[in-house]
Amino acid sequence: MAQVDRFSVTMPPELGEGVRQAAARQRTSVSAWLSEAAADRLRNELLGAALDAWESEDGPFTEAELSQASSGLGLGPRSDVA
């Protein structure tokens, strides 16, 4: 059996219902859905920290670099460019 870490989680009822519905749509358990959501959040935080470190060493990303990254990720043109 795989080792697990148990948590007791509280959230507003409407959020809990949304989580249950999302897990049901994906045909997975609430625990698996929340685990995946937590893993996604941790990856995003680590990526953000890595990008911050990169910029602190090499300066801010240029608009060309951001556009190339956006395009490479299939996100289309950047909409936050003034």
C-alpha cells in the first residue's frame, strides 16, 4: 500500500460542492482531485519562484521573450500588453 498523508480540510459548502462535482466529472475521488489540484498549485509556485530568480539574475523578460513563450505554449497573442 502506498504511503499517504491524511488531512482534514474545511471549506465553504459551495466550494465543497464544486469540488465534489469536479471530481465526479473526472470520475475520480475527491481526495485524488484535491491531490492533483495541490500538486498543480505547488508546481505553479515553484515555476513562479524559478522565473523570479531568473529575472533577478538576468533582468526582466522582454516583450519578445514573453510573446515567444506565450506562442510556444499555444496561448496566442498576449492580451496584457499595453
